[in-house]
Amino acid sequence: MNSELTKQFLEKLIDLAKRVNDRLGRPVQFMEVCGTHTTAISKSGLRGLLCPHIELLSGPGCPVCVTDQVDIDMMIALARIPNVTVATFGDMIRVPGTESTLEVERARGANVEIFYSPMDTVLYAQDHKDREVVFLGVGFETTAPAVAMSIIEARSKVVQNYSVFSVHKIVPPAMRALLADPELRLDGFILPGHVCTITGRRAFDFISSEYRLPAVVAGFEPMDVMESLYLLMQQMLQDKAETVIGYRRLVHENGNIRAQKVMEECFEIADTPWRGFGVIPGSGLRLKPAFRAHDASVRFPIEIKESSPPEGCSCGEVLKGKMKPNQCPLFSTVCTPSDPIGPCMVSSEGACSAYYHYDVTV
């Protein structure tokens, strides 16, 4: 962020923002819908450098954060079943459920293992045939193909003790839920580069064609983000509303067709709850009937007590862009990364975590 070229572009960006603000009569307001963007923006100092000329709001871009409290409690219940190994990505370990966490259950003797790849979990299941291995399928379109491939691999190799508890979500329906909210005032979107490598640009065309807002698929370097903001504001000054690619290194019009086919082979669309939003129609991925032998929700029917989010936690409002993390009464006092109350402070992609480390005063 210290190079002369970056400094010059930043000045140019702020000048453009001032022109847009003069037209609007207020600061321009954009939302990034990717946890990696949230962290990159905060870590690079961009949020503070652009304030008050450009206001950047964080949306539902952290898959751990948007996982509903009921699903967290179901995961904890799975860990309590004798002879079950719960396999998970690391961020899920410390997410608070209604009464416990996976980390606490592991300390009490539950078998909870961290994996970096679902395919590694299949190998683990092959080597531990005496245990039922349940992988927690958390994530957006970015991670769903790899989980689908692990299920297909397990069926191919007859690994009967491997199953997936799928709480996978897809991003476009959540965007529609945001856009349908009359309380949320946005001027455009920074679209998730990782998700769009799978979905392609066209999956988000509706933002501009139906809602008349500009949207730019962005990469993750500071210059990528600044270029996306420049493109957004250029559209506004030209009275345009288009969904364009600013991350041409990896994103294409139609996305990764092979990954899409793997997902379609294994998953079907389902209604699913998002933290802060409630049930969003057609926003989840559940296993198709052909793969029910590897569906943990079918193999391990679980009943849980009534779930409730942590008292005073504002993660839901943060995920909807209606509150900045440092506006939550619990932020940095009761809720910290070492003792988190809500998932937005737990995940490395959570907005509260990013603000705590880099943007506490913005």
C-alpha cells in the first residue's frame, strides 16, 4: 500500500468518490459479500483510508458466520454420538452453539478432528473403519465441489463409514434477500472472486438487470479492490448498471463448468436457514437421494433442544450490513477473539474479527 503508483490511484479513487458523493448528497455506500474481501480490506487499511468518502459494509460473505444456530447445535449433537468422528475445517471448532462448542465437546472426550481437505477425510475413514466419520460440509460454491467429489469418491470406493452433514449455501439467493430489504441502502456490490470462479459472472447478472445496481467481481489484492470501486463509481457517474468482471485472472462468464457438474451430480437445491436472515428459499445444498447413504442428516437423525443465538450478539445485523461490528455493545469488551460470543468474532473471515484486529476505530 506504500508504492507511489498505489498512492496515486488512491488519490484518483477518492477524487472520483467526491464527485459521486456530490451527486448523491451523501457518501457512496458499497457492500463486499466475501469474508476474504472483508479481511483484505481491513488488513490493508483501505476501509480507514477511504472513509468518509466511501463507506464499505460487510455482508453475508463468511460461511462460518452465516451458519445458523440450529445447524451449529446439530453439529455439536453429532459429536456427542458414540463412535462418531466429526471432521471439520478449523474455524468451526470454536463457534458457540446454544450450550457448547465443538472445542468443548472435544475436551470432554468427543472425537473431533480438523481437516484441510474433504478428500483427506475419506482417507481417514478408510483407515478407521471402526468409526463413523462425519464431515461438516460448510461453505459456499467455492468449497461445495470438493465436498461433492469426496462423496462421489466414498461411494466409488465403498467407504460406507463416511458421510457429510451438508449446510452448504449458495450466494445469489442471499443477495436477493439483501436487495429485497427496504431498510438497506446500497449503491453497488463488490462480488466474491472465489465464488465467481465457480459460478461465473452471469450468476449475478440479476443485480444489475433487475435491481439496477452496479456490481464488480473483484480479486483480493488492495489494488484489485480499489479497481473494483473505481469501476463501480464510473458506472454510477455514467448512469449505468452492469455486472462486470474485475478479476479476469480467474473469473469467466460461465464459471467452472466441471465444478458445477460435480455439484449438480451430488447436490440438489433446498431451502435453508442463514444466521440473521431466517430461511432463504433455494439457498442451500442437500445431498440427492442417490447419495443418501452418505447423508449424515439421514444416517443420524438428531433431536435437539430449542436453539437460541448468544444473548446480545449482533452477528445477524452485521451480516445484513445494518450494523458495523464496533457498534455491537459486546464488541471488544465481552466478545473478543480469545473469548468469542458470536461466530463473526471466531472466523478468520468474520467481520468482527477483522474489525477487532485492524479496523476498531472505523
